[in-house]
Amino acid sequence: MDLVQNSTCEDRTDFVTLGRCVPTKASLTVEAEGERTVSLQQMLTLRHHMPPLPGATSTIPIPPVLVTPSFESVSFSLPDSRTEKALLSWDGYLDDPLPDKTQGHVLRNLRHQIFTLYRRLFGVVFIVNMSIFIATLVQGSGNIPHLGEIVIANLCFRLIDSSSSSSSFAVTVTGQDYVINAFFDVFCAAPSNLPLTIRRFCARVYHIGGLHSGCAISGVIWLILFTGQATREFAVGGQISVATISVTYVVMIFLLAIAVFAYPSIRTKHHDIFERVHRFSGWTSCALVWAQVILLSNDYRGSDESLGHALKTSVSFWLLVVLTASIILPWLRLRKVPVRTEVLSDHAVRLYFDYVTPVPGTFTRVSDSPLFEWHSFATMSIKNIKGYSVVCSKAGNWTSQQITNPPTSLWVRGIPTSGVLRVIPLFRRIVLVATGSGIGPCTPHILEKRVPIRLLWISPDVRKTFGDKLVDSILEASPDAVIYDTRRYGKPDIVRLTMRLVQEFDAEAVFIISNQKLTQKVVYGMESRGVAAFGPIWDS
């Protein structure tokens, strides 16, 4: 049987589950031997290869075919999208029964939607602080220097949050890139032969943000108490000075502004304002807290004690030393690095860096105006090749500018920091779900092939948006990937489709990189049915 191709791959579309080049306009001619013909529709839609038919040759890869008696020769054109869709790998998934949800309606909603691990960690820190807070009020033991130490202890790294993504002193180190990576290294070191329950717990290390948020809010409340107590003492002629009171009120105003703009819904709607308020208010507050600690130490030092000795023996002073070092450290690694760009489409650009080679599952921060805005992107590194790349999709003014006017250099700060996908090696088999440019963070894990992965990529026209090079590399590493073209097939029932892949692949866990709404929907849809699921969180 001879198969003749009458078109080139310049005008093509890609079959969703194969990513192969097939003609879209020209026809194919099949000349049959022994009264057998091949349905092009079946050639395009069946996935796994079989040995070729006797005497068959072809100019394109041919999936397995079904053979039926027919006539000598016939011409075929591509089937219409409705016919093709009916024979795709996900055909009939909407009829698949979903497993029953575990636990009762109220209990599972409380567990998986309201009291997430992030919020439980937040609650633990907040309740402990408020217990001490109430005890202090009841006992009337809140002397000014002691309250100041509690405020600094809680707020130290809340200030750092404005410059290096951390929050309060109780989680001082958890906000630093180096210590975040250390946390992930420790938890991700759990061997894959441990019970799934233990590995599932370790994989939630990325929820540690609940600790620093809990301390941040607690610190603001402690500061309010400190301010009230200091005002009352000043009113009765106590030791505290006018300068200390004035600085305290200014610090409180700045920190309240940071807390208000950090509220998730406000931060999402006014992200640029949030970022600038957070950064500049944080830096200003840090400087003012130094003034506050020095003034407070001077107010309460003994008559025969020097200011230097009072500071040296002050807990608040040493906490501020740690705070200042933590703020400065990421900026010591501020540098402008060359960038090689590859414009994938009018929707996306790929940026290449070679100054460091990160591990899969990390993100980096880049900027062209380091004092005003920073943008985080997941790193894409390739084994045995120096450097990494990021995929930048159009999502605002800054990203649009990178596409229309590709940069030759950008500022970077700190080191690549671990994110949610860093925990993938804890599991033996996973389903990886990505929508649109969410494929960027997933790509290093797919190419690494360290863990067996079944990919579900939901996006319109992936080759047109992300280019042949990226798509081909993904399909080469994951030939059974399911790429669902929403432009041709509409929006899928993502929970039901993901569950089918979990059951087919016998996966231990699901990871999803998508927008907030879809991520929360899939994570809840899996977790409520007993399947471990992980995705970015938007609380911190």
C-alpha cells in the first residue's frame, strides 16, 4: 500500500493527543492492495503504534489502523472537527462516574475549603499570640519595654515581606530564599517508599506562609496594644518621650497600610499599588523601628547606664540586626544579566538566562525597574545544559512590553526559590494539569523524566501560541500527553477529565498550575474524593 502526501507541513494543525503534523487542506490518496483501505480518520485519532500493514510505506508516521474490505483506490480529506472529536482519547469521559466524595458535606468543606493547612497554621500562630495577649491584659503586666520586644519579635519579618517575600520574626527565616529552599530540601528528602500519608504531609511544605501571615497580623495587634499602653503612660507623665510616641504612631500607620493592601482581594485588584506600598512602607517602617528601639532604650535605661550598653543588652536591638541583614541580603545579589529572547507568538515570549542553573520547581524574580516592580516566573532548566528559561505570557502591561519589545538584559535579585512543584519527586506517579502558560513551570519536570508523569495541557492552539520547539520537546518527553485545544473543543469538565487520567495512570497525586478558580476547583475535586492534589495558593 502506497500513501502519497500532497501537502507540506507549512499549513498544518496538530492532532491534540499526538502533536503530529498532518495536512489540513490537501487530500491523501490511498492505493489499496488486496481489497483493503485505511480510514484517514482512524489514522489521525488512534494513538499507539502497531506494526505496519504488509507492503505499506508512508511519508508520515501512521498510527494503528482498522482495515475493512473496499475498492481499489479512494481519496480522503480531513474529517470535520465533530467527527474527530468523537474519536479522541477523552471520548466519553463525561459519562465516567465520579467517585463519591468522602466525609460529610459540612466536614469536607470545612477541611478542604475553609480550614486549609495554610489557614490552620495561621490559626495556630494567631491563637497562641492572642492567648498571650489576653493574659497580658488580664494580669496588667504589659510594661512598655516588654511589649516592644513582643512587637518586634512578631513584626520583624513582616517588614521583610515588603522586600523579600517574608513576614514576621517567628518565621524570620522562612521568608528568606535560602531558608525557604532549606525547608523544601528537608521535606523533599523523604524517600518515595514511605507511606503516602507521610509523603502527602511533607508535600504541603509550601503552606508555611501561614506561619508568617499569622505572625504579621498578630504583630499589628500587639503594636496597637503597645501604642495604647505607651500613650497612657505618656499621659500620666511616665518615662516614655514625645519622640518615641510620635515614631510609634507613624510605624503603626505604615503597618496598617501594608496589612490592608495585603488583603487578597485588594492585592489582586490593585497589585501595582500593593507592591509599592508593601516595599516602600516596609523599608520606611524598618528605619522607623530602628529609631523607635533607640529612643525606647534611651527612655528606659538606668541613670548610670550608657545608651550603647542599653542597646547591647536589648533583645529588640538584636532582632533588628537580624531584620536588617535579612532585608539587605537579597539586594546584595541584585545584578543586571543578559537575556536571550525567543518570541513564541504575539501572546508569549521565552526568556533565556545563563547566570545560574536552578533545580526544577523553582521560581525567579525579574525586573526592568528594580525599585518599583518585580515579576516572578517559574524556571525551566534542562538537564546538563547551563542556565534556564522562563515563559512570559501576556497578562498585563509589563508582560506585553516584553513580547512587543523583547529585552536584551533584565535585573534579577536573590536566588531561584522553591515553589509548589518542587515536591513532585515525593510521589511515584502523578498527573500534571496545566492551562495555558501554566505549562512553563511543568516543563522541567516533564523533560527531567524523574517521575512518571501523565500530562493534561488545556490551552487554545498550543503550537500557534508557544511554538513548535517547546511543544515538540514536551511531546517527545511525554508522548502520551493529552493536549486539549479549547478553541476547537470548548471548555472541558476539568475535574472529570483529570479523574479519568488519575484512574488510567494509577497516579498517587495531581498537580495543577492554572488560575486561582480552576486550581481551587481541581484541588477540592480531587481532595474531597481522596486523591492527593496540590496547586499554588493565593492566601499569602
